[in-house]
Amino acid sequence: MKNIDIQLKKLEREGDFELINLAKKTLISMKKSGFDPVDQLVRVALCLDFSGSMRKMLSDGTVTKIVKKCLAQSIILDDNGEIEVFGFGTDAKYLCSVNVENYNNFCEQLQVEKPNFGQTNYNRALEEIIKFYDATGYGLPVLVIFVTDGNTANKRLTTQIIKDSSTKPIFWQFVGIGKDNYDPTLDMTILDKLKKNTEFKYLVKLDELSGRKIDNAGFFAVHDPNLVSDEKIYDSINHEFPEWLEAAKKINLY
């Protein structure tokens, strides 16, 4: 029995039809993008911004919904149906692995505790994630879904880390929340994107960054994840990742 079937059977036994429906939606999205997850397993990581400005979205359940959407992605993609979860602010750390058995407890804990890690330092999160997978070994390519509501304090170092990590089997999918909607599939010049379409100007620049071995980052933004369809969010997550998988395999990154 394939991993997808095993995970869906677990959810059926639990009666968790919301997560089953999310998993089916992301599977449809992947296949629309030309990627069949049966042919390629992937490790999925979720990196959550726990800076002070995220407190409201932690308490009102917005972050919980993002965790569920990412878990559904891992049910389809991951070798064991788990996501490694990292939190960051001024500093960063690995939190735990989340799966279909423990995600409800994890989400409830987030809403109650509302962790506050201080300021927003992307570089500390990137370093922690790279250190984690360097230590555990890659084996499979890694999709990191990196959720933030603000800008980083150290752009120069963050930019260099993204460039350097383009030699590793890691794809960084940045997701901006809480400010505006940014759709990377729109046919616009980079100047139009920066001027008109989003406050996350630095993340647009990371998405378009030159000087990398391979394009290893994507970006989209949603003002309120609760008002955007699941299908749209999954289409945005799966917009660049399948192309990266194909390109990374050609140059033997995995």
C-alpha cells in the first residue's frame, strides 16, 4: 500500500474528512502542474514566524489552518506523512514533527500558548533548517513552506544563504500573510510586481534572485488565508516546486 493510501486510511478511521478533502485538493493541484507524487517522494517542512506581530493570527486560528493545509501537502508528498515544524523570530529552533495523530494537539497548543520569539530574522530560520537536514541527511528533496507576516532584519545575510543553499536539495516556498495578495502567476514585469502588487518586496526579490546554481525559491502572499480557496493556495504552493524538482534532479542535487 502506498504512503498516500496509508495516511488517508488513518484519517478515515479518525473521521477527519476535512483533512482528507484538503489532501485530495492538493493532489489535484499537483497533477495539474504536471507532477505525480507517486513518482517522487519529498520531505515537507513548515517554518512559522513567531514574531510578536503574529500573535493575533496565532490566537484566532489562522496559523492552525495553515498547519492543516501544509499537513495535507505532506500526506501526499512526504515519505512518512509528517512535517518537521520550525519556529523563528529573533532566533529559531526545531519544534517537533507533526502528523495525522498529533496535529490537533499541536494546533491547540499553538492557539493557547501563542509563542512569541521576538523580532523577525529569516536568516536564523534558514540556518536552523539547513543545519537540521545537513545533520539528519537528505535522502529526499525537501520542500520548506516558510510562513511570515513581515520583513527580515538581515537581508544581506538572508540573500547569501538562499544563494548558497541552491546547491542543496531544498526548495524554499515563502508565503506572506496578513498584508496583501500577491499572485506569482500573473504576467507582470518585476518592476510592476515591486511597485504595485505587494508589501513583501524583499521576498519578491528573493524569488527573482540571480547568482544561484538553480532557482530554489518561490513566493506568494495572501492577505487573509481564510478568504482564499484551498485550491488557490495549493496551486500557489505547487507553482514552482515541480519545475525545481525536475531541474534539481538533472544536476544531481538528489
